[in-house]
Amino acid sequence: MHRAVSRSLLNDWSPVVTSLNALKCSKCRAAVVWGGARGYSLLPPSPDRAEKAMLDRMLRVDHAGEYGANRIYAGQMAVLRRTQSGPLIQHMWDQEKSHLQKFNEILAENRVRPTLMLPLWNVAGFVLGASTALLGKEGAMACTVAVEETIAEHYNSQIRALMEADPDRYIELLQLIKEIRDEEMEHHDTGLEQDAESAPGYWLMKILIQAGCKAAICVSERV
Ligand SMILES: [Fe+2]
Ligand SMILES: [Fe+2]
């Protein structure tokens, strides 16, 4: 497990760095804008600074959340990889990898820096995933239920904010967030189906994990 933890912590920065580098011209190092004739792939340029700041906060915290989710599933897999739950957790982790990749690309294209808290979320996410998995499959699933419920609520509040701001302008971002929100809810429901509520201290664990997630969301929007 020690080797798996070390490898996981070291390898985890590469997708962020690769995605950010991929958008630089190899000769002049200038940013390359993709998306063809319209000049963007998903998010149109912001009409004013206040809206740009709002979007930057949203994208930064979404990226941080997906990054943290990846670390949690990595921690769970370090403990439960060879159990019956391994393939199911791997499936959810694969979906989280795809979510993170999307936000890596969006951050790079829109020149939004990731939160400075990533090194902490790297370790904290892994420790949370591994420690709850050490309680057994039910512990891991209780963690999944707590985290995914908070993330789905967070995405719902973003959907409301974007609908209030300009639903036509943000139609593609809204679509992406809704798709990801639906997969987070699938993870939540999977956790319940897999006996999350049988975990020792389920309700206390859920309250504590959700408080931690909300604090992490609050910090990641600002720092
Ligand atoms: Fe996700
Ligand atoms: Fe998820």
C-alpha cells in the first residue's frame, strides 16, 4: 500500500500540467485558442469583469472538486482494489478522471489558474478515501454518498446561478455541468445501494465529511 500511495501522489500532477502545456505553442509559448472559427470551445468570452470573476471562481472550484474526488477514489482503490468492490469503484473513478480532464481543458482554454490548495487536496482526498475504505466497503461507500451528495448540491447551485446570469450564453457549460451532476448522483445512489448506511458511525461520518467538503469548496473558490 505504501508503494501505491507514493506512486499515486507523484503521478497525480501530470494531467494538470499536461493539459496546461498542451495549449501553448511549442515555439513562441503563446496560448493557442481552440474551437475553430468562433474562437472558443465551450465558454464564450465574458461580457464584463464581474461575470468573468464569477466564472473563474466556478471553474476553479469545479476543477478542485473533481481533483479531490479523483484523490478520494485513488485512496479507496489503494485499499479495496483486490476486493469485490474494486471494479465498481474503478468505474466511478474512471468517470471522475473524465470530469477532471474536462475541467483541466476548460481552465487552460480560459486561462483560469487552479486553486493553490491542490497540494492539500491531493493528500487530504487520498487520506479520506483510504481511511474510510479501511472501515470496509461500507465505509468507502459512506464516504462516496457524503461527498457526491455535496458535489451534486454544489453543481445544482451553479446551474441556478448560470440560468439566472444568461442561460443562452452558457448553454454548453450548463449542459456539461448537468451531465457531470447526473453522474455524481449515480455515484451517490451506487453508494446507498452498496450498503453505505451500514457503515459504523454512518451519520456522524456523513456530517463530518460534508462539513469538510463545504469548507474545501469555500476555500477553493477564493484561493
Ligand atoms: Fe466528478
Ligand atoms: Fe462522482
